[in-house]
Amino acid sequence: MHYWSRSRACLWHKGATSGLGQRVVELRVDDDQDAIWARVAVADSGASCHVGYRSCFYRAIPVGVSAPDSLALTFTEEDKTFDPVAVYGDAPNPTQL
């Protein structure tokens, strides 16, 4: 799978650095044909997040909460699937945990 990276300002191939490539299993398009949804199979550990989690969507936003103090993100995955330092070394990581 290839993605557009806003931080790199270029297209990139998932897995080119990490080896955690993604094979497209299914592609869907919305009714306006201006958005796509991709289902992929992930190589090796099955992880696809560059900070070590199985998925990049490892945090949830609380819904139905009225107090701004209660809007802390909750982690939906407790353990990382791999050590990102072992995979990426000292490469810059734009994600702030």
C-alpha cells in the first residue's frame, strides 16, 4: 500500500523501512467517489503503526462527555507489537504520545 505523508510531503510505500509491508485485500470507494477505504493484510507481526502498536488507531476519543477535563484519549491497545527503536532506529518520529 502507498500513502501520502503530510510530514514528508511525498508518497511512501508502507514497509519500505520497517519491512511491515501491506498487501491490499479490498478497496472501496464512497458514493461521491472522493474517498477510499482500504483493507490490507500486514506482513510479519501484523503490526502497522510506526510507534509499535498493531494499528495506528490505538487511542479512543470519549463520546458523550460534557466536561473538557474528561476528554483525555484512552488507549485501546495495552501492549506494543514490536519495538519501534529496533525497527526504525533513530529515524525521526512525528507522533507525540
